[in-house]
Amino acid sequence: MPRYVILVHDKPTLHWDLMLEAGDVLKTWRLLVEPTFEELLRGPVAAEEIDDHRPAYLDYEGPVSGDRGSVIRFDQGTFDAQRTTDSWNLHLRGKHLLGHYTLRREDGLRWTLERAENQ
């Protein structure tokens, strides 16, 4: 079962990195709003696709090399996904996020994360 993690990252500004295990990399999106269950009930959260990360971040907390701040784990768990070119339909099983979510490309590197309908 693939794993996911959401890390609180304090640089360049406070944001949350959503990382999904995909083979030997973590597909990663930057979220500018804390992705709590309550926040996601209000509607989609903006996400920006960023470079893939190393799988070591699934279990890492602490300083990031190159003076790029530090990370603290916000959530972690396992997931199932149905993936297309422009979306990931996710079933997350974490400590904070549990249930079905959709990560959808809006334009270029801009995405949204939202609770899936019918939950």
C-alpha cells in the first residue's frame, strides 16, 4: 500500500507539502492553507505542483539541507489512487485526513485539493 505524508515547511514561507509515494519518488504539491478536515469541508484548497522529492521524507522531520528551513510531520498514512493526467482520486487513511479526496489540475502547475463528493 503506498504511503503519503504532509509536512509543515517553514521556508520560504509557511506552507504544507503533500507528498504521495509513486514508485521511487514522492509526487509533491505545495499547499498554502493548512489542509485540515474542517478547511477542506469549506471547499477546495489551492495546491502548486513542485519537484518530486526523495522517499526519505516519508519518515523525516528536521532541518532541510541547503538552508531551506525545516519540516515537521502534519499527517501521514496510506492511500489508494486512481490517477489520470489531470487528477488523482485519493482514498487517504491518515491521522488527520481520512476518506476520499480529489487532487485536480486547474492550469499548468496549479491544482486544487478537495474532499470528494458523496462523503
